[in-house]
Amino acid sequence: IFAPNDKSALEATFAAMGECQALHSDPEDEDSDDCSGEDYDVEACEQGQGDIPTFYTCEAGLSNITAEGRASLGRLEEMLSQSVSNSTRDYEDGMEVDTTPTVVEQVEDADIDH
């Protein structure tokens, strides 16, 4: 496992490795044609303007996923739905209330009893 001693260098290292991967794709990788050659613009893709599929948006895209991939996708979707349902709840009056915990800061001149 590669881990730099200076944690602040991690983001720059990750970005450089990602750019290198994009510029020197694996010719045996089936998906490598999506982001290779003269048509690939690293800066445009980094800004979200490139033509790079980042996730599946339809069932046709899911046809190539293995059984293990489908199981992982199911677990991730379940985690996402639980996260959403735990952060907001609809009450009987129809008002949506955010139930996420808030951080309460101590007032400077407040008495603290320990």
C-alpha cells in the first residue's frame, strides 16, 4: 500500500495518478476507448464537461454487472435509502423536518458545571 508521509500531498498525488491513468489507458481494458486518444481532454473531464460515463443511468448499462456487482449495488442503494430516510422525516402535518444532529457551541460566558 502506498501512503505518503506528508498527508497534504495525498490529493495532488491522487490527481496526478488519475491524469496519468487517463492519458495512458490499458489497451486490453474494454472501457479504455471511452477516454483515450486525441479526443480525450483531461481538463474538460476534471471540470465535468467531458464525455466520460461516471455511473450507470439505465438498465442496459447494468447488464454487464456480475452477480457480485449487483449485490454490492443493492447494498449501496440500501445504505443510501437508509441515509436519506434517517436524515429527513415527514410528519403528519406534511411538514418535512430535518432530524440530523446539530452541533451546539458553548457560549463563552456560560457557566460550566463539571
